[in-house]
Amino acid sequence: MKIAFLICNDVVSPRVMKLLDGAGIDYYTRWEHVKGKGHGTDPHLDTRSFPGTNAVFMIGFEDEGTLEVLVQEINAANKEIPRPDDHIRLFQVPLERIV
């Protein structure tokens, strides 16, 4: 089992929702208006100097095949997003238990 955290600019959230739907994922936890800075990216701090915020999607996967479909969908979407700072990021870690 795995857990994935998808992080994207809030503006890209509707696209992420379409990716989830296309991968057959109808379960997630979503945080909106998240502030932060990624490695090698512009800060999104919701200030005049660093405008914008991020969204975070947390998804637990019992079936890793579904996760792989999502990874492929994200890779394809990122190829269409010209600015690397606006790419959708996915962080995957082991998930020991779902209760």
C-alpha cells in the first residue's frame, strides 16, 4: 500500500480533479490555499511579492496499479504545462495501514 501527496498550484486544481477522475480515483483529502516553496520553484506564499497558493491532495492506495495509472497521467499532463514551476508534483511514501 502507498500514500501519495499531489501538490499543485491552486489554478491547476481543476486539471488534477480531471486526472483523478480519469484514473478512476474518487477518494482523496484536499487542502486548499496551502503556502510553500518547492525545491527549485517559485514560492507560493499568497503575498504581493510571492502571489498564489497551492493545493495538496492526499490519496491512500491499496491497489498500486491505480497509483501507476495516476503517475502516467501526471507525467502526460506535465508535458503540456510549459512552465516547470507549474508542474504537478507527486510524493509517494509507504502506507502501513488503513483503518
